[in-house]
Amino acid sequence: MKILWAPWRSEYIKKVDEERECFLCRALKVDEREGLVLLKGKRAFVILNKYPYNNGHVMVAPKKHLSDYLLLDQESVLEIHKLTQISLKVLKEVYSPHGFNLGYNLGRVAGAGLETHLHLHIVPRWNGDTNFMPVLSKTKVISFSLEKTYKDLKEAFKRWEGSL
Ligand SMILES: [Zn+2]
């Protein structure tokens, strides 16, 4: 993955170390909007990344708190893939990106901020976005656009509720 300049990521890494409760597990317990949850399936869910690499950066994670991909049951693997397809459809529809980066970071050495709860990153990409990113470095700009992003995506994800 090409490195995007995302200074708020270091704040995120620090926060994850400090927080005792896993934010993915927490997101399932609190109000959907507060947890930034976009779609819940039976075994997995889609969540908006609070510290995005790019606008519309979502993650797909199993509901079960586990770190080892090899321990995922087949139903969960399938549902994560279904949710990934839905996410790609929704992101294409809402933001018309030119491409996507998809991937897991397994282990801190691979860049995982949260290494105890497996999650698949889906990052929309636009031509020239690596040049555009520094413009978005102010926290205020990000938190505003995060709210708007959640609202726009939630609306589009709603149609897929109950489809899994
Ligand atoms: Zn967890």
C-alpha cells in the first residue's frame, strides 16, 4: 500500500495503546452513530474508520474479538466477504472513487494499530489523492467530514440491512 500522509494515525496508535477496551467491541455495544457502525450482519459488521487514511475509509470486522485470521470460522469469512462487496458497492455509489486498497494488517510489525481484533481495511482512492491528503491534516476538518461521511454512507448502507 502506498503510504498516505495521515498525521492523525499516530494519535490513533497512541490511543489504542491507552484504551483498555477494544474499540471494535465497544462500537457494537454503544449507539450505532456513536460507534460509527454502518452495517451489522450476523457474524461481522462494517464500521467507519475514525482515523481514516482517506475519506470513506471503512473496516469490516468479525463481531467476535479475535486476532488470528486462521481461527475465523468459514461462515464469518464468507460474511466478511459479503460485507466487503456491499461496502465496495456503497462506496462506489456514494463517492465514485477511482480505485480501492483492501487489506489486513496482521500484527503490529505489519502496521496494525489494533492487533487484537481482526479487521479488513477498505480505503477508497482517487487519482492524485496522495497530493491532496496534506490539505486535510487539520483535526477539525476531519471530524466535520467524518460526521458527514457517516451520514452519507449510513443512508446508502441502510438498503442492505437484513440482507445477510
Ligand atoms: Zn474486540
